[in-house]
Amino acid sequence: ILDNREPDSPHAGFSETVLGELPSGRIVAVCRPYRSPYSWQTHSDDGAVTWRQACYAPFSISGGPAMVGTTSGYLALLGREAGLTMHTSCDGGVNWTPGTIIDHDPWFNGWLIECEPDVVLAFYFSAARDINRPAIPRMQRLRITPEGPVPLS
């Protein structure tokens, strides 16, 4: 309680949870509870019957993140941080890249799909500079590699 006011969220709710399934069958979940300064992650190797105990993720991602597992077993996670940032994992979510800024000043709340093996299409919104204009939709194709995402033309 701060200034005799209860918080509107005690870092709960898990409203920004994303899931990605790998060819191995592992399902990885990453979430940032509403207004929390940190993200959590967990995984299941038995079709979501049981889950590993959740632990802190090495980043804090928000903005309605999106995640996808690729044909080669990479995870790509995209959301808002200092900018629109993508983290990737080559080992089922055990280790993650530090993050690659894909764009600046995003609203995000976008989508991420694998459009060909190990190539993802990111669709997202960027804020308009004029309050009377709608958000600007953008798309990028990115190849997912062990070192992180590589933009494609």
C-alpha cells in the first residue's frame, strides 16, 4: 500500500501470456503480469498436462507480445521493451538472446507467424505522430538464426 492506496494490480493476472510450441512437442509460456517489471516463463514437455515451476525470464516484455516456434526448433518472442524487441532461444527457452530492437516507438499488440521455415512475419502497429491519425501498420520478415533475427528484404 502506497499513500494509503491499494495497487490496482498486485503483479498478477498474467494478462500478457504467449505460448510457442516446438517440433519436439515442448510448449513454452512467457508472461508479464499486468504492470509488473518482470516476466515469467515455464514449459511443458507432455502436451500441457504438467508444467515446470515458473521462473523469472531474463527480460521484461510487454505490449501484447507474440511468440512462435520455428521448423528448426527456435523460439522467437516479439514485444515492447525499449523498442519493439525480439528475443530468440535455440534450446527450448532455457537460454535467450539479449534481444534485438526491430523498430522504435511501437504500440506493438501485433502478430508473429512462421511464413516459411525459420522465417517469421511480424505485423504490428507504430504510433502515429498526430493524435488525429490512426496507428501505422507495419510488417517485417525476419530469418531466425542461433544469433538472433536477421531482417529480410
